[in-house]
Amino acid sequence: DISLVMDAVFDADISVEKASAVVEYLLSADLSISELGAVFDSVFDSDLSASDTVALAETILEQPLSDEEFSTFINAIFDEVVSDEVLVGTIGAVLDTPLTEEKFAEVVNVLENANITNDQVSQVVDLIVNQDGGVSSDQATELATSPKVLESINGDQATEVFNAVVVAEVTEEAGAQIAEALINASTEVKEAFEEEINV
């Protein structure tokens, strides 16, 4: 049982350097997604400090992860309550890597997790809109379709997000999702939408 083996490997006494070496080796092995999930669950469920968790996440993100591997990795970290340091450090590292649309969608999906507070969602949106190059149209649209994101951000953040949305590129499905996501948003977020999207 790989879970038992990984729990034994990633015990409380393993250093970040050794854990990183083990993870790098396992990422190059021919593991299934479920086996890789067991590895990541063992790694991030061990008694790591916040700084060690971020350092290990940064090491993993240096590897060429497929969309499915990335999803398994990021969900293993955020399947439980994390500190602001872990959240900001990990998402910051994620944003420094090349992100496919699927990987970014998984980041937004993580924000919907009940373990992530509204304040933490707001911090992540700040990271996204302030990243080098700013928030792209696709990323802005993805953020705008998330009910929790729109419930968590303020008017200024909403303006940044909606301003980046290219209306002509928004599909009918995404438009419907945005309309639904706005239902429980604050008045200032709705006003930002009306002003920036010109509705």
C-alpha cells in the first residue's frame, strides 16, 4: 500500500531537502495519478512548518507537471486549513510558473474550498491582479465565474478583474456563470461589473 509506505517515508523527522529529493525521484517514476496523490497527501499531511511547506511546494513546481499532476498537487496542499503564509507562498510560486488555462482553473477551484476563508481568497486575488503582466482576460473571466471570489473581493479588486475581461471572448456559458456568481456579490462588486462590462 503506497500510502503506508509514503507515511513511513515522510515522517516527522524527514528534512525538507530529503523530502524534496524523494518527491523529485517519484515524479520521474511511472506513478499513476492515484499513487501520486498518495505521495502528495503524505508529504503535505506530515508535520511541516509553513516555510517548509512553501519550500517543498516550490521544489515540486520546478518539475514539469501535467495538468492532472498539478491538480493532484495543489489539492493535496489545500485539502485542509492552511495559514496565510502557506497560501500566499504557494500561490505566489504557482503564479511564477507557466500556467495553462486548466491549471489556472484549478487554482480558482481551490479557492472554492471550504478550508479557504474569504479573506484568503481576497489575498489570492491581489496576488493574481498584481502578478507580472497583470491578470489576463482568460484568468479574469475564470475569476469572475467563481461565486466565492465575487463574494470575497472588494470594489477595487472587482474593477481590476472586470476591466481585464474581454467581453467579445466570453462564451455564453461563461456569461451565465458570471451572472449566477454575481447574485451574492456585494453592491460595490455589482457596480464595478456594470461599469467595467458596460451593462
